[in-house]
Amino acid sequence: MEERRRSIRVNINLSCEFMYHDITFHGQLNDISLGGARMTIDSAKAQESVKANEKGTVRFNTIWGMIEAEIMIRRIIRESPFEIGFTFERMSDLASTVFRQMVSDLLRDNLVQSHKTQAISKLVSNMANEVKGPTGLSVMAASHVTELSQSIQKKFEDQSLKPADLKSYLNSMIENANIILQQSKRVDELAESFKTISLDQATYERRVFVLPGYLHFIALSLRHDIQKSGHNLTIEAPDIIEVEGYPGAFTTIVTNIVRNSLQHAFEDGTQGEITISVRPIENELFQLVISDNGCGMQAEEQERLFAPFFTSQRDEGGTGLGLNIVGSLVRETFEGQVKIQETEGGGTTFVIDLPTSTAQSRTQPAVVREQGDWWKKITGE
């Protein structure tokens, strides 16, 4: 595990000083890891004198503190621009602590951003699958209308058109026009919901959103994943709750937990149940509960569940950041609390207490964005 962590590289562009045979060169560090880095040096003299398998010293300043380390030049990566690859050989205990903290923070930030990008990509993919159904029905109806119109036109030109033919044609036109209208409205609903979810996840703008309406938007964005898995998702939210906060962060919390259940909770061949419930509680708080009836988890896993890089499926590409992001968003962004409860009969339950307004919203009003018909439905207008 440690060897793997040492090899993970972070894209960075950091100015540094490189001391080599009593000469100081100025360079740029990039692709840094716990084990080493690459350095670009814009100097003809460095290109002439710096050789592989020789030692030097690198020094760079960061927001975490000054770091100085002895390095071993492993290879000359390219001549123009001059770039070397090296490994860290020795640094002081303090510098080592600062350096490890720097790489860990940078790695986490990079993976979080990657996770965010993947979430939006997944959203786009799900939208394409959801839109495919109503679009296909609209195309079929429009094609049928075209065939009927061509047939009725031919009869009209041949002067063989009968009243019964015209009546049948008009009935079919009304029926197919209704199909096209209903499916077009469905596409419009899907587009509106996915636009709202994707914009919120991309910007994390603080604004007013309403539950359970927004929760159904999230469920719609997850429907393709749910259907593909063969499991069921149920929403229980009898009360209307107005939240002044971060709908993008709320979406990430819900989707990460649901996808975690889909990936880890159920054995192959079983049909699982995932339930999302929302209810108001005291002191301007509301409670979000997400539970499944899967295999549950051991006490050791529960203790480390929200730790960064903890995953039971690292060999299958898991980053171990999904639930770590959930914990950070709940505690830091929403200033709420999250815990795991034992589920009767097996499974896992996430209990999340969130405020209906953030500390910032008490001094600065959030944006109120009305979104189509769903807003009127859930506000009773």
C-alpha cells in the first residue's frame, strides 16, 4: 500500500531552486509524488552539466512551509526543454512532515476534482439513456404520421378518399400528436432536471431549494443506475422542507451514498432495497436517512468509513474518496452531522442531520431560483 501511495503523482507547477555542484539553477517541479518528481530547468548550462545518477539538492517554498531535500537524478527525460526525473533521498523530519502533508492534500484535491468531473460525466450518460426512450417513441409516432399522411394524400389525388378514411386519419393524427406531445414534455422535464442538477454540481452555488422536489430530481438522475443494477429505490418525504444551502453538495451526498450501496451492499443475484427519507426535526434541522438491506459492514469498516482513501475495492479502481467527500460536505459545507446506525435485519443506514440554513445564509440571503412546473407543484401554487 505504501509503495502504491509513493508512486501516485500529482500534477503541479511549482517554482524551485536546484543546487548542483555549487551551482544554483531555477526550475519548475511537476508530476510530484512521495517518491520523487520531474523538474524542468530553463538553462543551457544545466543541459550541459547535469548528469544522471548524480546527487543534488532541491528547495521550494509552499503554503505548507519551506522544503529542502537531497535528491538523486535518475534520468534525463528530454533535452529541450531540459527536464530531469529524480527521487527524494533525504530530508529533515520537519521537511518530511510538511512534504507528506503537501502531497496528501494535493492528491486529495486532484482526486476530489476528478470525482466531481466523473459525477457530471455520469450524469450526462444517464441523461442520454433517459432521453432515448421518449425520443424513440416520438420518432415512431412522427414516422407513423408521415406514412398516414402520404397514404391519405395519395387517395385524395386519386379521388378515392372516403369519409371513413378521413375520419380514421384524423383519429390517428390526434392519437399520435398526443404521444409526441407527452413524450416531448417528458424530454423537457428530463432536460430541466438534468440541467439543474449538473449546474448545481458544477458550481456548488448557495441557493434556496425545496424538498422533496429536488430529491426527485436526484432520483431521476440516478434512475438509469438503479434500473441497470436491478435494485429498487424508494423516497419517503411527506413534508415540504425549504433549505437555504448548497443543492450541488446535497446532490453529491445523496448520489455518493446511493452509489456506494449499489457497489458494495448487495450480493450478485439479489434484489436490494434502498430507501431515502427526509423529515424535519427540531432547531431548524432536517434529517436525511439513506438505508439499504444489503450485507452491512464490520465495525472496523464503520470506524474508517469516512477516512480518505479507504476502500474495500481498490483493486477494482475504487479511490476511497466517495464517502470521505460525503463526510466533508456534511460537516464542513453544511455544518451538519453524519453517523452510521445498525439496520434491523442487516444492511447499512446513514443518518445525516443538516440545517435548513447555513451560517452564511443568516447574514447574506441566498439565490431563489424557480424551476418550472415542479416548483409550483411542491409549493402549492
